[in-house]
Amino acid sequence: MKVGICDAIAEEGVKILKENGLEVVDLTPVPKEELSKHVRDLDAIIIRSATKVRKEIIDAAKNLKVIGRAGVGLDNVDVVYAKSKGIKVINTPGATSISVAELTIGLILAVMRKIAYADREMRTGAWPKKKCKGIEMYGKTLGIIGIGRIGREVAKRAKAFGMKVIYYDVFKLTEEQAKELGVEYRELDTLIRESDVVSLHVPLLPETKHLINKERIEKMKDGAILVNAARGGIVDEEALYDALKSGKLYGAALDVYESEPVKESKLFELDNIVLTPHIGAQAKEGQTRAGVEIAQKIVEELNS
Ligand code: NAD
């Protein structure tokens, strides 16, 4: 059976496919718009976020049984159409949770200690020591919105920094889980009011679109920090810009944006925001885990 790899995955994953007798077709050099010409006899395809698997590709792949996404988001797959054709869509939701959680902590620190700003200024020949007085994580309250796989990993790490951690989620943790993690539940607007740092870890859904808007930002503590390493669109970027510009917020960090890739943005004008280009899952270990896990799942699916 043949597996087409459309976006590069870890070598360890490719090895698993081959060791299990699958023929691997490297489609990574094929321009995305020509992909449908190369999928006719594939039994499975592996993608990350770059390849979009829409109707055209699904119709062209006459033997397709499985679409494997190495990673979490399935926004780039027409899941409903694939399922209607009897094609399974699988992913590796937990493989990169630690990578994203570590980036989140990095972003919180970068904002609090003005690390990115200090680096930028030094490279211009400046020595901005006085302007770089920051704040500590220790003793502050972190409000986690969405205590799923990533939210929990963020909570554990924030506790190690001496933060108080509160959370809001549509599903409350059991008393035991909350105790083990050392977190307390709050209603959304209470969390917003009590947090020194608000970090988002919910999916983008109609209910979470602009969850953080002008009204919610106004309810945040003066001098609070907002971090979004979940999905663009959960934060109203226009309202965030105003709150950073006016000084209502101390700072913010974004890894994800309403429209990606971002080539131009008025957020670039501001010194109190740290911006990264959707790199939450971009850590070697997380990618290896995702590649291995998707390969194992593909082998299982094709053998079942
Ligand atoms: P998860 O499904 O494990 O957790 C999401 C949590 O959000 C769940 O506990 C769920 O109950 C909660 N939730 C859902 N809707 C809600 C709502 N309306 N209000 C409150 N809580 C709600 O997901 P995860 O793996 O932890 O991922 C979290 C986010 O991180 C997702 O948006 C995902 O796309 C994103 N992500 C980003 C990157 C990156 O590169 N920056 C990488 C991977 C995942």
C-alpha cells in the first residue's frame, strides 16, 4: 500500500511506515496546486498544516482510506466531505502540547521581562537598561482559558514559577484533577478580572470568536498581560491594539493571528507586544512525536 507524504514529517515516522511494508511516496516537492495529479493510487496521505485537503484532492484520490494530520488542527481538511466518502481523518492531538506550553511560558517571560524589546534595541547600538525594568511571574495570578491538553501543561509550568493559577473551561475539572494541578475554577468574567496574565488555550469556534474583545479587555486588570498561542480570531486584534497603545495592558504576546501569514500589521508599531509566526508546535521533539505517532496510526488503520 502507498502512503503519500505531502508535508515533511520526522524521519523516524517515515522509517516506521517503511518498516511496516508501506511504500512511501515523497510529495513534498510537488507544488500544492498540482497535488491532485499525484494522489490517484494512494491509500493514505500525511499532511501537516501547509497542505489543504479539499474536495478536489479527495475526489482525485480513488484509493484513499486515511488522511493523517501530524499535529492538531484540522482546519485544512474538509473533514465532512472526507468522511462522506468513507475516508478516515486522524491527527496527533497531544504530540505537541508540551512544545506549545513551553512557548507560552516563553512568551509570558518575554513580555514580562521585555526580552524581545531589549534584544531589538541592543542591535541598534542602544543600552536600554532603564527602559527594561520588568515584572516577575512569581506571586502573580495566571488565568488559563481552556484547561485541555495544552492548558494543563501551562498550568504545571506556571505553578513551578510560583504563580497562582485559576482557569475557566466549559468542562470543569474534577475536584481531584484541580487539586492535583493546583488550579481553581472561576467563571469567565471573574477570571478576566482577577488575572495578571490571561492565557488562551481554547479552540476557535463560533462561541470563542472574539472571546477577548473590547468589553472583556476593559474588565481586565490595569497593567495585565494577554497571551494567545491558541488560534487567531479568539482575540479581537483591533481591540488589543487599542489596549496596548493606551497602556491599559502592560503587554501581550501572539503566536496566532486572525489572518496568517501576517505581512503587515499596526501591531508592529508597538513595543509592548511580542509576536511569533505560529511556532507553538515548532519544536524538534514535538515534531518527532507527531511524525512517529501519525505513522503508527496510519500503519494501524491500513492494517485494520
Ligand atoms: P484541547 O481540546 O485539549 O483543549 C481545549 C479546551 O478548551 C478543552 O478543555 C475544552 O473543554 C475547552 N473549550 C472548548 N470550547 C470552550 C469554550 N467555548 N469556552 C471555554 N472552554 C472551551 O486542545 P489543546 O490541544 O489543548 O489545544 C488548545 C488550543 O491550542 C487550540 O486552539 C489549538 O488549535 C491550539 N494549538 C496551537 C498551536 C500553535 O502552534 N500555537 C499548536 C497546537 C495547538
